Amino acid sequence: MRSAQMSSVERHTGGAGPAPVRVAAKGRGAHRRIADAVRAAAPGATVVIEAGHYTESLVLARSVTLCPEPGGGEVVLTAGAEGPAITVDAADCAVRGLTVQGAGGDAPAVSVGPGAGLIVADCAVRGGRIEVRGGPDRDEPDGADPDLDAPPTAGGTTSALLLTGTRVTGARLAGLHVSGDARARVEDVEVGTIEGTGIVVSGSARVGIARLRLDATSGSGIRLRGRAVLRLVDSVLHGCGRVGLLLEDASSAAAGESRISAPGAAGIRLGGSARAELTDCRILDAAAAGIVLDGSARVLAQGCAVRRSATNGVLLTEGAAAELTDCRILDSGFGSVHAAGTAVLKLADCRVAGTPEHGVHTADTARVELTDCTVSAAAMSGIAVTGRSSAALSGCLVADTTTGIGIASPAGSRVSGCTVRAAGRTGIEVSGEGVAELTGNRVTGAGAAGIVFDAGSRAELAGGSIEDCTGSGLVVWTGARPTVHGVRIERPGKNGLFVAEQAGGTYTGCDVVGAGYAALHVGGGADPLFRRCRLRDCTDDLSTDPEAAPVFEDCDPALGGAVPGARPAPVATAGAGPDPAAASPVPDRPEVVEEKLTDLLAELGELVGLDGVKRDVASMAKLMQTVRLRVEAGLPAPPLSRHLVFAGNPGTGKTTVARLYGRLLKALGLLGHGHLVEVDRSALVGEYVGHTGPKTAAAFNRAIGGVLFIDEAYSLSPLAGGNDFGSEAIATLVKLMEDHRDDVVVIAAGYPDDMDRFVSSNPGLASRFTRTLLFEDYDAEQLVAIVEHQAERHRYELTPAARTELLALFAGMSRGGGFGNGRSARQAFQEMTERQAGRVAELEHPDAAQLIALEVADLPTSLAS
């Protein structure tokens, strides 16, 4: 700093310039007050200030430079009551090496007015912002860029600021505010501890920033409004209370080699018609999405990275557009990339990885293009195309996801030259009314079917291969009629090509090699046309259901002579053919059995005890039945939460009732399958950062269409608190419950005293779990009834004496922490059968009555659980 001061003094004390004016607080100089020296200085003169503290409100009405006396110590200028510490009304002013203290509150410490120009170098500005007020906004050519190498100039109403080597702290509202048509350059500056926004640029102002270090603002880091323009290079924005870089209205920014870390909201957010170009930027640990665009905002990004965003990595809504090249979107809390509304998104040479949801998700009427991208480690789909959106994918790799590519939109999507590897379920799935054109793709190592064309879909499949999938290679479901040409299916675990009942389509030039089941399976009523198809090394060539009507033209001889129904379909025989679930787009869900509501309610009524629970469940079933009737009649449905808390001690029938509850909802048409997926903390919570979200999502996905039963759910919110991954599992569950509110019912179960803590641990849980069913402990009579029920199922009978003694045993049983309720009753029955077997084995010729009787001698010696 001293060298800068010396050069300034020497420059202004040379023979060519005006003589310097000196300030000395104790009278040794020409002036005791800086204001007097400024008034006495000639234009272009330097005011040299002795070290000390000065309380004044300076007005620079002519070109002057303020600097401390070389080697004399610190000069502190504190704003007086009249206004800011420094007000600049002239061009070519400079302040070097001073500490400028604002008056606090909302007032500025330094104010540069219209037409004025100021250099602030090697200073400290505290307790007030620096404001640069330009004149009326001016229209500028689009794309005009502030020149970082040009000196600030002022003219007319244009204001100019060069801020370099300076630290700005402790301001309110903003650290630096540049408005109107002002211009500013900011170099090697630190801005921190701001109660508001770090830097605000508004109007048609233009600001160039290099090597900024911005930290600890309560508001956004940098905010652009109006038609403001920003160029930002080699800078760090850390710990902003809100958005790191916020662009609104018609503002624009070019940011390069900069980092935004740990913002309290989005990393970068654009709205209105804002524009941004990002090059080699890093957005890390955002508390919301990494990059957010709405309105008609536009972003071009190259070589950027978005990591560990709490929600989406990149989020586009409304009519926004983004083009990302050679970027990385990693470890997002929600879906990595989400495009909705009418947004348009292009990704080229990008890598998307690590999400508990979809890697890339398009919704509404959004459009996305992916070229030479990698999408991996997504707990749901690698790429999901929903609503009426569309996708064009070329040369991409999708790996280690649950579903590789899912297309459910009728708008039409294209997938060409892509590889889908190691999908947990289906490699490529065209579902619902999805329309897709698939060309030259490779699907390998799918956990179920390689490619699925679901009922109602329309698809064309040309070229490419399906390799080493666990289920069938290509599945064509009921009603689907794709056009397939030149596909090679190698080593499928089940059928090479599975055409379900009432399906069809044309299959030309296809090869099936090494199928584990019949190479081709044709369901009843299906009428596919096979042309020039070849089979090699398959377990069987063809299986057909009755009334199947396949047509073969110029195929292998084994197929050419086939006639409909020539062979029974091994798939219809248990264990002989492809598992219908494996052929289905949702391969590992159980077979759906139609059940009547009246039968299920009767089964509920037969459960031992649980009178209150049975009344509640029956009442909810009737309510949901009425809701369904209202919806079918076109009436609005009342608010209804199907999620439940089951509070009770172990062994009180919680799992049994949960399983029955899912079947009831299936019978009511409110769940697609009604199956039960039972999990506990170990199935949801990971062992390291980034593991819990995908693990929870995977468990949740298994329950889609049914009930997710979380046993000992309170263990997700332990009493000790701290950095526990259980809270991440809860947050993931809340998000998934919202996204799949009609597809999954969640039941949280545990001890009554602990479940209140679990529900209150997250506001989202409290709003979703609004009903608790209390499972009371069984009394002695009910425990005996459970034993009798078990005995009846297994063809045993309790003698009257044994029943009386068993009742007494249960009545005297300890109800401490080891009491197991129904489990204790079942254990008692098991021990009785074992003791009876030992007793009967000693009889020479036991009769039928002796074989089924459970007597007093068979009672357990102890009922401690």
C-alpha cells in the first residue's frame, strides 16, 4: 500500500502538476480539516493527510486526490452528520490508502453522483456502502461488454468508479450499488459481513469485476436488475444468505473462472429476460438448486460444475432456455436436471451423476437435447420424459440407474446411438401414450427387460442390440404395435422377444441369440409379423398362447412351419416360462389378485383384539369408497391423507394390518398393486455422505403402487440429534411422498412414546401423517385366542384344562420390555407343539385325538419372551 501512496504523492507533487495541499490535525500543516484543504486545492491537486481520525462529510467538487502522508500511519475518515463520509460531484477524483467509516444505518459511506468519477484504491470502507449514481438509463447494444482494461471515465451524466485493492465491510442494504447509466471496475476487492446484498447493479449500469472475494452477506451475493450488465472473472462468492448470483429483468452477465459456494438459496438464478454466459464456473453446496431459470431467461454454460445442490442441480421452468457444454452436474438432492413449462434445454458432452431421483427429467411441454452426455447413478430413471415434453438423445451413456430411459410423452422423442448399461430394471421403457423413435442403441445388463413398449405406446426401433438382460430382451405389452427392424438380442435371461396378449407389430431382420427361454413368445390374440428373423443357440424357438396368430415370412425354418397354437406356451406353466412380472414394465411387483372389499373387511374383523384399530380402518375404507364415488360422479374430493402412523408395542399386529390396508386400497382402486414393502432404518440410511438419498429412493420405488411400511420409524430421528443421516432419509421421504402422493401409502410404525418425536422432526411429516392408529397390548384372553387360532390353522386343539392353565400363565406374565404380545403367543404355541411331539413320540400307538391334542403337560415352562 505504501508504494501506491508514494507514487500518488510523487505524481501529484511533480513540477508539472499543482502543488499538494497538506492536512495536519494538530496544526502543523496548512489545514486542520480535510474539507478546508479540499476547498483550497487546485483542480488536479493532491491532498496529503497526516495520520489521525477525522470526522467530516467531504464533498469533492473538483478533481482532487486524497491520500495519507507517506509513512505516517492510518488515516480514518468518519462520516459526519451532514451526509456520507465522501460525496463525489466531479470527475477524476481519487481516494487512496484511507479508512472510510460510514455513519451506520442505511446511509452510504461513499457516494459518487451523476457525471462524477472516482478511484478508490487500497482503502477500507466500513459501516456504509459505496454507491455510484448514474444518470437516466441508456439503451446500449445487446451484448456490450464492460472493458476491464479501460480506465473509468465520466461525462455528461455518466458516473464512473474504479475500486481496487479495497475491503468493504459492515454495510446495510448493499456493499456496492451501481445504478443508472454508471460504469464501474472492481479489482482485487473484498466484500463481507453485509446486512443485505453484496453488490447491486441496476438500471443500465455496467460493471466489470475481477478477483472479487465476497463473503457473509445476509442477502444475495451479486444482484442485477433492469438492463444492467456484469462481467465477472476469477472471483469467489461464499456464504451468501440467499442467491449467489441473481439476474432479474433484462440484465445480463458473463462469468468466468469463478466459484459460488454455500449460498443460502440457489447458486445462480435468472428470471425475466435475463441472459448469462458462464465459463469454467463452480457452483457448490447450494441450499436450493444450483442453477435456476424461469421466465424467458437464457444461459450458456461451458466447462462448469454444479455439485451437492440440496435440490435440483439445474432447474428450468416457464419459457427459459439453457445450453450446457462440457459441464458436470453431480450429487444433487433432488433430480439432477429438471426442465418444465415450455423450457428448452441442450446438453452436450456433459456428465450428470448422483441423484435420488431422475438424472434428467422433462415435464409439461419442455424440450431437451442431449448429445454425447453421460447420465449415471440415478435412483429412478436416468432420463425421464413425461407430460407432453420431448427429448432428442444422441451418443449418450446412461448407466447404473433404476430405469435407463423412460419415455411417457406423446410428443415424440428420439434416441439414437446411445448405450444404456446396468439399469436395475428396464433399459428403455416407452410407457403410457409415449411415442419414440429408437435407432442404433445398445442396452446391456438390464435387471429386468432390455426394452419395453407398454400398452398405448407407439414406437419404432431400428438397429442396435439388447444384451445380457435378466428378463426378456424386448417386451411388447398388450395393445402395443411397434415397428422393429434389424435388432440383435443376445443372451436374454428369458425370452428374446415377448409379445403379450393382444399385441402385435412388425419385426424385420431381427436376430435372437442364446435366449434362456423360447426365443419368441406370442401371447393369446397377438398377431405380430416376423420377417427374416434368425434364431441361434436358444433354449427353444417359439412359444405361443392359445389363439396366438403370429405370421412368419422368410424366417428360420423352425419358425417358418409354425402355426398358431402349435405348442402350448410354457410361460403359462409355473416355473417353465418367463415370469409375467419380468416381462412387464414393472417386473418385480407381485401378481395382482382381484379381491372384494367385503371379503377384506370380513378378514379384518376376524383379527384377534384390535377393536379400535379395526373400527378406524373400516371407517377409513368407507370414507375412501365415498370419495371414489364422488370423483366418479364429477364432484370434488375432500382432503384425504392415506398415510398413517401405527403406534404400538412389538407384536401387536401392526404389520398384519398394514398388509391388509394395502389390499383394501387396491380393492378400492386407490392403489395399483396393494403390496407391502417393509423396511427399517438400515434399509433407508446410508453409511456415508451421498448414500442415504439413493438408498431411501430405491426402497420407496419398490413400494410404488403399494404400501411402504417403516418399522421403528422413530430411529430416523434419534434423541441425540447431531449429524445423523436419518434426517436426510426423512427429507427424501417427504419429497417422494409429495411426488407420488397417489401412488404410494407410507405407514410409519413404532413405540407410542417415540412416534410423536418422529412426526414432529420434519414439518413435511406432520402435514402428511395426520392420523395415528393405536395398537394396544393384547390381554390374556386375546393371547389365548391367538394360540387357538394358530392351533386351528395347524390342526391342533387345546384341551379345556390346557386352555385354563394357559390363560393363567398369560395373566401372570411379565409385561416388561421383553413382552412380545402376539409374538409371545406364537412362541408359546411353537413350544407347545414341540413338547407335544416329544410326549406323543413316547406313545406306542397314538390315536388321532392324541396327535392333535395340546394338553397341560405341553404348556411352556416359561412365557418370558
